[in-house]
Amino acid sequence: MLAAPPLVVLDEAEVAERTAMHEARWERLVGPYAERRARGEKHPVHDFLFTYYAERPGRLRRWHPGYGVALPPGVPHAGWRGYTTDAASGRVAVSADFLAERRLLVETLHRLLRATQRRPAHTRCFGLHEWAMVHGQADGDVRHALPLRLGAAGTDRVVEGHRIACSHFDAFRFFTDTARPLNTLRPASDDRPDFEQPGCLHAGMDLYKHAYRLSPLVDSDLVLDCFELAADVRVLDMRASPYDLTGVPGVDTTPVRIETAAGKREYAAAQATFAERAAPLRARVADACELLLGLA
């Protein structure tokens, strides 16, 4: 049986058009990474989107219409996880069983996203999470194969001279042992709705993770919209980090010197802009969760 009575039934031409549009966008956004990977090349900024986040490029390339949309017989979706084929019509759609299987995830994400939406955006953390991840370490022991812009001692002085208020558990958990006690907050894996706030760069990037984890229940346009935001945020994240990006290809390598007053202003302004970009995407993912919960 189909997922629900389908809200939309697409014909072959519509499927072909939307698939082609999705794949063209994938080529622009993800294709350069796939080409580098084929050559065995690494990129210290962009690779994060495929090493920290678990979605594989090949899966990201698949176009999904979302729950409640029926596709014509013969589409490849029939062999993909989450889909079912109607015996009478041959149409293919995401199954009700798959939605039921993913209900707990949908509920969890809905609760997190609505809690985040209700909070004001805080834009004065200055990206110190990346600095706290290398506090007390020698240059050669850091997370990325890049030199520290101020050296190990200079980096430590920045961490120790600032108030650190990281609200994002998946950043906080990578703090070094010496930096962890310096954080004024104690986010944990089981209390994310109590801490997540919309000004956090990582909360914005994680919209991509939330969207792809809901796939194929949500449409691929939403997933790639969130991916594009995450890719842009990642560049600021690294420009404001303690690392020297000199020579890294394909990105703006100008440092945001958050250790200075001017750098702090620059970071906070960029952070506010990303919070504004993330807000409608967060609403779309949360609204999708709400709709799915109503249909489950």
C-alpha cells in the first residue's frame, strides 16, 4: 500500500525534471568533494561536511520527493529503503511503516527545533569552541593538519582570557580536558533542548544533519538547502578558528581575528546573518516534523 493517500502524484516527466535539477545542484555543491576524494585529496574546511556528518555523497545525490508523494512505476526509488510499491497501480511512495519506524526521531527533532526557535540568538561566543578544542596542546597535536595562527601559547592565552559559553554539546564534547572546566555551561547529550540556541553556528550547521536524518520523509530540496547553509557556516567557523588557513584552496582564508575588538564585531555580525538565514530553514524542518507527526 502507499504511504497515505498521496497528496501529490507525479508523472514521469515531472520526476525526470526534478531529478535532473537535484543532480545539477548536487554537482555544484558536492561534486568538487567527490572529485577530490577520487584523487585522494583532503580539504581541511569542506571535508568536515562529510567526515563529521554521516551522510554519504552518493545517498545525498538521490532525489526524494518526501512523504505523501507518489511516483510512477519503474522509478529507482522502488528499491530504496523506506519506499513501497502499490500492488494495484505500481506507484511508489515512502511507506507508512517507515514513518512509524522513524517516529521517535521525528518527535525528538521536533522538540529540539521548537525549543531552539523559542530562544533569542546569542552572538557573543566568538567561535571560541574551536580554540577550546586545542587548548593545552602542542601545534602538532591539534585536530586539523594546519598550523595555529598564534602558536600554541598564544592560542592558550586567548582561551584563558575570555569567557567561554558554548551551549552546543557536540562542540563542547571535543574541548580538551584543560578547557572543559572553563566553559560556563554544561550541555550534555541528553539535554540539548535545554541549551540549543539559534545564534550558535553549529546549531545552524546541524540543520543539515536533522534534514538528512529525516530523508526520505522530507524532500531533497530541504536537505540541500540546509547543506548549502552548513557549507557557508563552516567557512566562517574555520576563519574564526585558531588555525592559519593560508594556502587552503577554494575558500576565503582571511582570518576573523576574534582575539581583537574588531574581529569580535566582525564575527558577531556574521553570526547574526547566519542566524537569520537559519531561521526559515529551522522552521521548515520543524514544520515538516509536525506534519509527519500528524500523519503518523
